[in-house]
Amino acid sequence: MTSFPVSKFAAACAISAAASAAFAHVSLDEPAALANNGYRAVFNVGHGCDGSPTKAIRVSIPAGFRGAKPLPKAGWVLSTQVGKLDKPYTSHGQAVTEGVVEITWTAAARENFLPDAYFDEFVLRGSLSDAAGPLWFKVLQSCETGAVDWAQIPASGTSTKGLKSPAALLEVIPSEAVGHQH
């Protein structure tokens, strides 16, 4: 039987979840993950722009997040932008220098807009490099009237306290932080 002791990973999850819920309006459902593993990023959009419904969500993929693939969403048009990677990597013996750098979901019609009074989720998946530390996903929320650029990153550390429009934080934890016991 495998058991996982309380670890840095569990502590980081609890701290990140509390910080994310308290300060961010576009946040990740799971704000911490182990390095060198796959990750399913679920972006929670909790409201519109000053009462205006959301009509598009654009996520910028940070260096260290590899092979981003979005989940299609009924009633929304999906597009990806491929570009040169800031941090190339090797996959299955091949150098990877280009990849998805941006994903956008756009409402197909006005009736598909996300009303301010509702929340929704926008999902993508990929894998994490072996480097631990913060990954910041910048998210542009475009509304019928106005937009919010969730792109602020603290000058140091991971506290978003005092930031008006913080980027969504994923705290990447070293894989050895979780032990394997029998």
C-alpha cells in the first residue's frame, strides 16, 4: 500500500489555494503541482468586467509549461497561437523549439457570453518541466464592455496581495517533495 506523508506539497497546496481564492478573480482550480508531471489547468472565471458579460478568454502559456492543448468548449470558438518557445526542451530525443504560446476561447455568439452573475471554467493540459517554482499564467478577459488583463506578477515571491489584477499562479513543487513509502 502506498501512502503519502504530509509534505511540502500538501502545505504548498493549502497555502496556494488560500492565496488564490482570496485575491484572484481568474484562478487555477489546482494551484500547485509536482514538477516533471502532467497538469490539467482549470481556469475559474468568477465574474465579468464591472457587470459586463465575458466574451473571450486568452491564456498566455508560461515558459516551463510544455505541450499545451486546450479543451474545446461548446458555444465557444477555440484558437491557438504557435510560436518560438522562450525555453526550448527535448521530448523523445527531439528538440522542441516551437509550441502553443497562447490559447483563446471566444464566444461563438452573444447568447454564449458568460454573464457576470455566473462562473465558468476554461481548461487546457500539458506537462511541467523539472524546474520547481512559480509559473504565472497571464489571462486576458474580454467582455462586451471593457476587459481585465489578469497579468500582474509580484516583483518577488508569490504573494499577490496588493495587486489589482494578478496573473493565475501555479506553484510547481519539486517531485522529491512527496515521498513513496510501502
